[in-house]
Amino acid sequence: MSAISVYILTFNEEDKIRAAIESVSWADEIIVADSFSTDKTVEIAEELGAKVVPTPFEGFGKLRNDAVAACAHEWIFSLDADERCTPEAHDEMLGIVSQTDAADAYYMPRRNYFMGRWIKHSGWYPDYRQPQLFRKGAVVYSDLDEVHEGYEIKGETGFLKQAIWQIPFKNFAQVVAKSNRYSTLGAKKLGRNNRRASMMLALLHAFGAFTRIYILRLGFLDGWAGFVLALGNFEGTFYRYAKLVEQQQGWDQAVSKGP
């Protein structure tokens, strides 16, 4: 049977990393690509036997490529710090890598837990994000992408049936913090791609994001959790474009003269 490397990206994940690593304790190798955490993330990871590889954050695309490069085995399983591998997903992956005719990259369904309930709509289930089980070299990420990284798949793809779990937010403070961080990275990505923006466009994109999650993807069926997810997408999208306007118009420059 082929060996499996697991990689986990971290930055100040002391409240999540233990459960993530313990869920993949079966792996032949666990790589924690850590972007210089200032909390106990590294200490906990090393205590659990993971190999910690200090990795500068220069965008999620390059970060993932660096993490893949650190993996030693033919098969790689990508797990985020807020995700948990289930026994069912583990068994299915072991079956895949033992096949001689296996595809080169596999998408995995994710079940998300938020506000005390499992999310069934809102575009969050089955939530196929990007290939998470793949042969080394079969998935290459865009080094240029700060966030929502693009990728190229070399070979055949497949879909796994058994879901892993994601617990994306411990509290509302984490919802706000992620929205702020990702909107800043997203604004940089938009600017690098020579996108232009205005405050009206920021509002229109934000309404579109809310409608897509809450109406088109049936987020209203997830109760208040669905509303909060849609609202979070509204805010993240609005501030992504508003921050781009700020960059392009230089609002952050010091005032040189009075009104």
C-alpha cells in the first residue's frame, strides 16, 4: 500500500491544531507548514509528532506549493487546521491509494459545523473546495494567488464519497477576523489583476454574494447560521472591493492640507 503524507497549514492555530493532527494520526507523515506562529501551535504539533516546517506566508498559493514540496510520500492529503478527518474518509482514502488504477487527484466532500448545527445548504455541503487527496506533482497551485488560490491538475480526477468535517469558526470574533484578513488579501489579488472598483461596485458585488448564499444556495434553510454565513460573505465581498478603492484612491495617505 502506498504511503500517505498529510500537510496542514498553520498560523496561530493552538485551539485547533491538536484535534486536526489527532484525526490523521494514522498518516505515514504529518507536515505542519507553519507561518511563524506566535502562540503554542508549533509546540503542540511537535508534541504530537508532526514535522514542523517554518514557511513564510507569501500568499496561499505559494504556501501550498511549499507544503507539498516538504512531503516525502507519493500520496498527499491536504487538511486545514479547522478540518477533521473522519474514520470513514480515512478508510476510503486507504482503499483509493491501494488501487493500481486510481486517479491522480480526488475532491472530498466537507461537512461544516457552525452555530451549533451542521450546515446542509448555503453552498457549504458537500463543499468540494479543491483536490485534497492527490499524487505528488498532480496538483500545482498558482504562486501568485494571495487567497482563493487557483490550481492546475495534471492527470485524472475523481470524487470521494465520505466527508471530512470542518469547524471553521469558534466564535463570531473569528468570523470577523477571517473576513478582515481575507478581504485584505482579496483586494491585493484584485489589484494585481488590474481590476478597477468603486464603492457602488463594492455594494453590488456584496449584494450578489449575499443573494447567492442565502437565496440561490438555500441558506435560509440553515436558519440563523445561514443568515450569518450570507452576511459574512456580504461583508467580506464589500470590504474586498472597498479596500481596493482605498488603495487606488490613496485614502490611507496622510492629510496634506485642511478642508
